[in-house]
Amino acid sequence: MSVALAYRLLADVVLVVHFAVVVFVIAGLALIVVGSLRSWRWVNGRGFRLTHLAAIGVVVAQAWLGVACPLTLLESWLRARAGGDAYGAGFIEYWVQRALFYDGPAWVFTFAYTVFALLVVFAWWYFPPGRPPGRHRPSRQP
């Protein structure tokens, strides 16, 4: 295997991992809401909820600070080392990238990430981690 091919394969792995993180963040919120309503215990496990909150927290922090995603930077670096474009034309690579990357002003993404993070925080309050299934809102007892 050539060195260029190895870098290209590693870049593809990073791209798939990046896509998996995006799916985790988006689907995670849906799973928390649906799972809480259906009394699935695992969706309110502290490990799952903290990991989910941390994932969207990192995305929002990067957006507000104007910091590029390290996975995007790593993938671009690997593609450059492979001698290719930052976003090549392989089949899987092409479609995963089309799902992940959109053209638009940075403020639109920062706004969208922030709104999504607020939904995650609301879900944390409405469906608190560790709460027994079937009990959604925190009690308002003194």
C-alpha cells in the first residue's frame, strides 16, 4: 500500500467518525425524548446523557469561539498529505461529505448549534438523567 493511499484511507475513516459524531448528537436528542416518553432506562443513564451534552457543548463552544472542528482539520491535513483535494470524489466520501458540509455564513451555523444545544439543555431539565421511567418533569416540591 502506498503512503498516499494510507493517508486517503485514514482521511476516509476520520470522515466516517465525524459523520458518526453528528448522528450521535442529532439522534441522541431524539432518543432522549422518545426513550423518556417510552420509559427506556438507558436514555437517561448519566454516561449517555453527559456524553451527549459534552458533544453538543464542544460544537457550540467551537462555533462561538470561531474554532474549526479538529476532525475537519485532521481530515483536510490527511487529504493534503495524500496529495488530493480536501474533499475528494470517492463514493462514500462524497455522500458523507454532502451530508456534513453545507455552504452558508458562519453565524447561521452558530445560531443553529446554539438552538440545538438549548434543546439539549431543555431535555436535560425535562427528562433529567437518572430519573425513573415515566417521571418526566422534575418535581416542584420545596
